[in-house]
Amino acid sequence: MTNPAPYDALTPDAVLDAMETIHLEPTGGLTALNSYENRVYQVALEDGSFVITKFYRPERWSDAAIIEEHDFTQGLFDAELSVVPPMQIDGSSVFHHLGFRFAVFARQGGHPPNLENEDDLEVLARSIARLHAYGNSRPFQHRVTLSVDRFGYQSRDFLLQNQFIPLEMEEAYRSVTEQLLKRIAPLMSNTPASAIHGDCHMGNILWRDDTPHFVDFDDCMSGPPIQDLWMLLSGERDNQTLQLNLILDAYRDFHDFDLSTLQLIEPLRTLRIMYHVAWIARRWQDPAFPLAFPTFDSVNYWSNHVLALREQLAMLDEPPLMYMP
């Protein structure tokens, strides 16, 4: 079982000591950045520069999976995509200190892209297409695969078996998730998968100088490319259709797209909702999580969650968004 407080030993002094073990010279300036799964810090160095260091959650990934993440981002960088790969120091990008594995990155500034700007949306779509073209040529061997079992059934089973759901909401949750997964499983079967970012929300894309910079490949995985595209859509169905057509027109200039996977948008959204809630539950013994999600153990939280899942069940009855080239 994972240590319920896995970062207790990661004090500020421990972080600074870790930097010194890889020949960096910190000033003592240390700023914790927003991250729940890992611990991420901005570190000031004696030469006036800054680096970002990420301490991986213990026992989450294997060394091989982390190295594959690093190799993927380095390959994208070498292919002239704007990503932030880990720094190589003495021939390595994964370092160890006090039982923690960590990596160091150059600091990248920027802000979330403006998806209401059509030019920006087209640039972003082309960049994701290039990312997918590279990923299709370099399949993962050690990263996870986006599947109904891992993101749906395992999430459901964990919540039910560990009694996270208030008793008065348990039957409603059990019923709606059973219906959803029975609907989703056939749609997801035999779906082609390639190496993708996996968590391509706007917080992981920094916009600067008319260029999207992709960061945080911690959840890169094998999955359908539409997973990296559907989170670019917003608004009502008509708006989403217009956005989708703009995205795919730009995307297909750089990489093929399987139009049959448009039917996966709502199933993938549903799996993300289910997985997110189970992720909070799996981390509940980490002191950072009750602070970040204070209503998680309330009936109101689970009532809203079941309502969101019922809305997803209704969305599965709607026809998929259409692309009209």
C-alpha cells in the first residue's frame, strides 16, 4: 500500500539538497507550484536562472514508464515541437534522493491559449497533429493504455469497494455507472491507439509568442488521438461543431484522422469524469487532498456527481458531432 503521506520527508531542505546532488547551485529560493499528483517547485539558482523540478509520486510509475515519458518529450523537442523535455545531467534525466525520483525542467512562461481565437485554435490543432504523427511512429511499451477497464470499471470498483460513496447515494451511483459502462464498452472496443499527451487540458498548454508550448506529460499514454482534441471544444452543440470543423481542417493538414472516433467524444468525457473522482479517492489519505477537495465526502458532492453522470448518459443518446470537410 502506498504511504498515505508520501511526501512527509520532502522538506524544503530536502528539495534543495536534491538539486545539489545533480550539481545545481540553488540560492535557497523555492516556490511550490500547483500540483496534487506530484510535487513541483520552482528553484532559484545562483546564476540568476530558475528551473522547475518535479518529484514523482512514489510507487505510481515504474522507472521504465518515466524514462519513456522523458524519451517521448525529448523526441518531440528534437522534431521541433515546442515541448519542455527534462534536462539531461550526466547522461540521465531521472534522479534519486531520499527515496524520491525527480526530474528537472527549464522554466517555461506563458498563459492558456485563447480558444475563441480561430487563428490560435488552428495553430494548436496543427501542433497536436504533429505531436500525434510523432507518437504514431513511436508506440509506447511501458505507459498505460486508455481503456474502459482502467478508467471506468476500476474507478467504479475502487469507490464501491472502499465505501467512499455515502450510503444514500450508493445505489444511484451503482445504477448509472453500470448503464454508462455497458454503453461505452462496445464503442471503445478495438479502438486504434497511439502515443498521445493524454491530459491535454488548457492548463498544460502555455501560449507565448503565438506558439503553444506543451508541458506536463506525466499522463502521456496510449489512446485514441481524439482524447487530445475533445477538450478543445466548448459551448453548445452548434459551437462545438464549428470548432471541431476548424480543428480537423487544420489537423488533417499534418496527420490523418479517423473520423469514426468522433463517436468517442462523450464516452471519453464520461471516463474522465469517473476516473477523476476515483483519483481523488485513491489519494484521500494524502493530506493535500482533503484540503483541496473539502466537500468530497459530502452527500451534496456525490449527488452532483451522479447528476453529471446521468447527463452523460443522456449525451450518449445524442448523435456524434459531425465533421463536414
